[in-house]
Amino acid sequence: MSSNDIAITVQGVSKRFELYDKPSDRLKQFILPRLNRLTGKPPRDYFREFWALKDVSFDVRRGEAFAIVGRNGSGKSTLLQIITGTLSPTTGLVNTNGRVAALLELGSGFNPEFTGKENVFLNGALLGFSREEIEQKYDAIVGFADIGQHIDQPVKSYSSGMVVRLAIAVQTQVEPDILIVDEALAVGDALFQKRCYRQIEKLLNNGTTLLFVSHDQEIVRTLTQRAVFLNAGNAQKCGDTSDVLFAYREFLQQQEEAAFLDLQQRSQTILKAHSPQKSYGSREVEIQKVEVFDGRGSPQSVFYAGDEITLAVECVCNVDIDNLNVAFRIVSKEGIKVTTWGTLNEDMVRFESAPETAFWSRKFAKGDRFTVRFSGRCTLGANLYEVQAVVAREHDQYYGNQQVLHWVDDAGHFTVILKNKEYVFDGVCDLELRSELNVRVQHAEAQST
């Protein structure tokens, strides 16, 4: 791949911050080491080192949508600031090819004393546009921001949502070569977020490179092709978005599991090594296999929309246990979570009328094997689907305090096709809303006729 195909290069980037216990230590660090060197004494540091980034490297191709994921404090925002040039790396190299527009901190680049209109021209100038060029784009910017007469009011009078609207409008309507977004869209309302994502997709189709940070894994999966997972400043994994998100989810699960065990004052747990089958959990109950059957009980991988389908989840208990929930998730090939369902969903209806019949109330002994079968009519749209399965211990009679015992990705796959002359619909699924004709005859017109 030639250098002209690369929009962003991050090579061996590390960033060190100096942490001081008290303000006087900062003054000592400024003065005393210099005096020590003059007098021939070994200098002493009055700070503690904190490495926000450690030897991070990756490339982003032109026109590519690339995500950075990780927990708060993992180094994502620091890395974005280095890429945009507002922060210098301690070691390493960053190179960007093209005009960069960044949405980092709320209201960054805005003068609160200026009106919205004045800030539009100010931001345009910072991005390298002339006043004439911004005037050509002004109506589109104001229309996208949709803040009405407030455009002529000082930005300091804006709500946080209005500031984000204006900032996003400027950065996206000027059609940058590289667009960097750091959680800015989380502040906007749902309707505005949808408009922003449509605009981002339009920019991507026009060749803009996107560097995207979000905690919303479904948006990351839908919007980006590749990603890097940061943890404590280290690049844990870099590659296809689906693989990176799995590694991230597995990491989060391990963190949650550790916290849960600590709360329960449990001193020991058996955690198996990462499985190549993409599974994780404490495995007090394990999923042995997941099978997909048709209406006759035969294994099947291709269904017509409208066919009967059964998902069978076979488990084995490694300890005496109760309060279980066996569930599945169906994900489309685009990574969209289509639906989830589990035994707890059905149990919540039973708890008041017949709690003894609930699956959650059943006690299992060590060595018990059981299979849960989910059956129904397949109303999914034509697509390829992945089945993910989970067995969890639910400490409440609703989804609120869950301990994942075993989660399996890629547990099964199936394809749905349509009978083009019998049963056709478009989209994710058929909601099975059907028409009914109700004709009302006008009596006066009928009599005159």
C-alpha cells in the first residue's frame, strides 16, 4: 500500500504525564534539578510518571471508517488530541494527510462571547476556509444545526445540545478529508443523532476518512470497518471491527466478573483461558452446543421467511446451581442486533401466577445436562444471521443483576430467503401487521343514485 493511500499514520506513539502530589512539588521540579546539575549532584524527580499511551501503532486508509474503543481512561481522547495536533507525543510519530475536522470536547473552538454565526466563520477560518467559501456553505450549516433564531445569539447562552448541533454542523458540512468524532453525538437527541449518522455515511461515500470514538458498540459495529482496542494506554487488539469488539466485550465481562466476585466476597474462581470459539465466562454452567432445527426437528441452515424454526441450547452444570437464565441473541451479517430472548423473559410472566413453573426457580445439581429449545415462526428478513448464546445466573427476577456463566459467539448460523411469489417483504423483519378494509357507504348519495 502506497503512502498516498494512508490518511492517518500512528507509529510507536507514547505519551507521558507528570503527576504531582502537591503544587510545591511542581515548583521544586522546575528549579531544583537544574541547581543539582550545576552543583554536580544527581537530579531528583518530584513527580510520578503516568503513561497515558504506550507504543501505539496503526494506519487508517483513505475513505476508511476506523474506531477507537476502550474504557474511560484507556487513552482514547489523549490519542485523538495527539492526532489532531493539540497535544504532542512524548515519543513516536503521527502523520495526517488532508484537512482535519475534529469534534472533541464540547464547544472546543467556539468563543462563548461570539454569536453562533460569528463562530461559524471563526471555525471555518480555523479549518482553512476563506470567508467566501464559508458564505457558500452557511445556509447548509445553519439548516443542519436547526437552532433557529439562536444563531444570532451568543454561544454562552446555548444549551449543551445546541452547542453540539452547531459544532457538528460546521465540521460535517465543510466536508473535511478526515473527520474525527469523540463521543460528541451522545449529547444530541435521538432525531439529531440519526441525521448526523446519515451525514457521516454521506461523507464516507464521498471519500472522507472517519476516526470514531464511542461507547455504543452497535454504532461502532455498523459505522466502521476496522478498530483498535485500547486498555491502559496499550493497543490490545487492532483489526476488523467485529473481532476487536469481541475482544473488548470479553475484557469488559472479565472486569464485571471480577467486581461481582469481590462483592460476593468470593476468594476463588476458575476462569478458563480464552477460547478460539469466542466464548467467555466463569463456566459454572457451560454451553455444550447450539443447534438450529426446522419445524420437523431436522438440523437446518436455510429457511424461508415464515418457516418454523427452533434454536436448541444444550448445557451442562459444573456446580449445584439455581436461578438460571438461558438466552440467545440473533445478529445480522451487518452486525445489527436483531433480537434477544431468554427463559427469564418468559419467567417474568409466570412469577406472579405460577412461580413454581418458572425455569428460574428450578434447581440443578452438579453434572446435570439439559437442553432449552426456543421455537416459533421465523419472520426475519432475507439475510445471513449469527446465533449468540448465553447462560447466566440472574440474582433478581428481572434483568438487573446478572452474572454471565458462559457466553458463546458464533454458536450457530442460518440464512433466511424469501418466496418471491408467495411471501415478500423488505427490511429487518415482518411485524405481521395486516390490512383490513372498512368501507362506509354514504347513504344520501346511495339513495339519490
